[in-house]
Amino acid sequence: MWLRPNRALSRRGLRRLIVVLAALALTTAGLGAWQGNVFAPLFALIESCAMAVALRQAWRAGDRSERIILDESSLEVRSLPGRRCARFQSYWVRVRLAHGNGHDRLLLGSHGRELEIGAFLAEEERAELSRKLKVLLAQVRGQPCR
């Protein structure tokens, strides 16, 4: 299973948005300079660069993903783009939704270790993922689904 956050914009859409916002800011600054505010274009340029950097960082945060691999002996969670990898024995791993910090956290736990997964997903998506993982783990263990 691949877990990825939803993205509202493609890379091309992000570029277009940045260009349009920068053009609007520089146009407004040009009008301000025409009326006597000679520093307006400089501030608009600085603001446009800061806005582009912030939007790019926010867009790059959408690159986060987690890959869940389940087989008869183990459940493995790999976080991308980092190198974090956690492995649990599939028979012992427990899936639970914990309430806290204003939202539900989806936790995998086994032998005193817990790992939060899907933090970037919406509440409903985490609840659905929890149900799906419980069903898949029950199938791997050969147990009836409850």
C-alpha cells in the first residue's frame, strides 16, 4: 500500500500560480512607484521571492509518503523520502486509533513499540486505513474478520 497526501496542484500549476501572484504584486508595486512610493517595487520583489519559496516548501511537503508491505511474517512501513523503516511481526502487530492533540492518530504497535502512520491523511482516511489494515492482518493470521 502507498500512502500519499492529496495535492491540489501539479508542478506546472504551482509555477503558474507563483508567476500570477508575482505579476500581481509587481504590478501593484509599479502603480505605487508611479504615485511616489519608490521602495514599493523592491518590497514587492522581496515579497514575491519569499512567497515563491514558501509555496514551493509547502508543495514539497506533499512528497511525503509511506509504503506499507504486509506478508505472512511481517508488516513493514517505509517512510519516503527519508530512510525510516520499521518492521513488525504480522501476528503480533496491533492497529489502533488513539485520540489526542485534537485528532485521531493511527498507531501500529507490537512488543512495546509504537509507530504513527498516515499523519498526513485526513481523519476519514486514517479511519478507513485502520479498518483496511485490521482486515488484512486478520486474513494473514487466518482469523475471521471482526
